[in-house]
Amino acid sequence: MKKWFTITAIFLTSYLVFLVATMPLAFLINNMSLPKNVNVGVASGTVWQGKITHISLSNNRIEQVNLDLSFWSLLLLSPEINLSFGDAMRDGPEGKLTLTISSKELLLNDVELFLSANDIAQQLPLPIPATAQGNVELILSEFKLTMSNKLACEYSQGQVTWIRAGVVALDRDIKLGLLKADISCEAGDLLAKILPKNNLGLSLDARVNLATQKPSGQGYLQPGAKFPADLKEALTFLGRPDEQGRYVLKF
């Protein structure tokens, strides 16, 4: 009796593994309840190795999403997925990361993200009409999100760099130099703190509330010897400087 029970158990387990291993990714996505602002394109492949033509998040579109699910991670009840997305020949973000999912948190490791600076700028309340130049590179060794009552940033370590930073504003092409920021978490928000050594004399703490997806920030601009001459005319849009010659920034 034990022998047949063992054989039956092995057969059923093997059959279930076979079903999961061959389950089409499209079948899984079509039976998922997605937020209204999320739109998923055509999926192909299986849940283990699949592809999605695109994923749209509000006004942002991610092209050519590839995923690879680790079988062994399922045994630990913490699915681990290697993701890559984007194409250097197409518009939109490009990058890769490892995502680990548990019942109460999301863990992202080895995050590499590259996107156009202007894609970010156009979502911010700028004081004057401007087009941002260059690309933004985000490197995170670890990024932990909790999902108890609301989505919140628990821990993050990394840096974001604005490469070939510049703006086109007031009919002028203005070079800003290199800008970097350290990434961390504070009070559940994702925080980016601009490193002080930059040509703009810029000091800014920008944050994103992950639950509402609303960005905010505050800091100041203190023009110095390396401040771009073509940008000085735009300072009038920031109001009057304080007693230390600083222009307050807040959004």
C-alpha cells in the first residue's frame, strides 16, 4: 500500500510540476487582476521563460520585457525572477534586475536602469518650459519594498547619475555638468539626495511617495563661479535669493 501511495504521490507531483512548467505566460497574465493604470502587451513563452512585448504604467511604456523564473526559489516560497527590458534602438527605459517576491515584501537586487532625462523632466512641475538632455543611470545594489497596508520603501542603497546633463531653455543649450544623487529610504518614501559638489551649487532632497506615486522635493540653488552663464537669466523665475544668495527650490 505504501508503495502505491508513494508512486501516486510522485506521479501527481511530477504532473503538477509539468503543468506549471508548461503553463503559457499569456494564460497567467490574462487571469491576473491588474491595476487600471497598467496595460500588458502580447505575452509569449512559459512562466519560466517568457517575453512580453510591452508594459504600460500610466504614461510610461516599457518595451521588450524578458523574464526568467528560478524553479528552486519556488521551493522556498519566495519566487525569484530575473528581468530585463528595453532596447537601445528604441525609446523608453532599458535595464535589468532580480525581483524576489514574498507575502509582505518585494526585494530588488542588482538593479540597472537607463532612461532619458527628458522622460523624467516632463513629469515634473518645472518653473520654465525646458527640454532635458542626456540620460539618467540608476544603479541599486538592493531595494526593499513592504506591502502591508500600503506600498512603502523600507531599504535602498544605490546612486543615480545624470550623464551629459543639460537643458534647452529660453532658446539656449545649457550644459549643467555631472549630477549625482544617493538613493535611500526615509519615512517610507524613496529619497534621492543630490551630492553637493556640482557646477550648479544645487542642494536638493527629492522624494517619491510610493503609495501615491507623487514626487516632491526641496532644496536650494546657490550660483557660484562654475554656474552656467546662460542659466543666470532663468534665475528670475525662481524668485529672489535669500541673504546667503540661495534660491529656494520646492515642488
